[in-house]
Amino acid sequence: MCVMEEEYHYRFDATLFKRAQENDPVLKHVKVNEEGPWIRHKGILYIKRPGIEHKEVKVIVVPHILQQPILEHYHGQITGPHFGRKKLYMTLKRYIWWKGMARHVADYCSQCIRCKYETLKLGPKAIFK
């Protein structure tokens, strides 16, 4: 069973997140309590975040080892034709979180030529001129 919405069909499942979180040097020491932002459900660490219409939602905390693979996997898939950092970040933050995620997404997308011209509203031919 996928951790994010089933429509995205991806290779990151709950067992992988659980094992990676247990082995992460920072996340394995997170203290969970009812008043704090951290929640553990079926062994997976989540964080409470503000959602749409001020409703609180819980999103999966991504361990360091999975951050880059997640970006690589979803960079073209969630946003379709590389609409850039904002759309990728806005989509991912509905389901996952890690400290510095916005900056990480921005840095990753700044290295993508296709994101650059999609963001600037250039066509694919402009990149090859």
C-alpha cells in the first residue's frame, strides 16, 4: 500500500518509510506527545501541518536518505511537464515534509533545464536554438 495517494503509484511504501525513519540519526530520537506536532501511526512518523481551510493534516516525515530519490521520482511525474519548483513543492507538501524541503525542491528544480524554460513559458524549441 502506498503512503501517498494511490493515483501516483510509486515505489516508496510504508515499510520503506518506517525502516528509513528508524535508521535516520535525527528522526529516531524524535519525541512524540499529544501536544506536539509529531505523531506516530503504525510505526511511521508524521508531523501535523496546517492544511486547506485551516484544518490540521498529518504528513509523512521523510528521512534524509529518501529525500533525493523522492525528488528524482516525482520531479516529472506529479507536475507533468516540469512546471517548476512552486508546483512541485505545493504538491509534495500535501503528503510529505522534511526540514528544508522548500529550499531542497528549489535547488533541485534550478538545475533542471526543462523546468527553467517551462517556468519562463518558453517552448521546447527555444532550448535547442
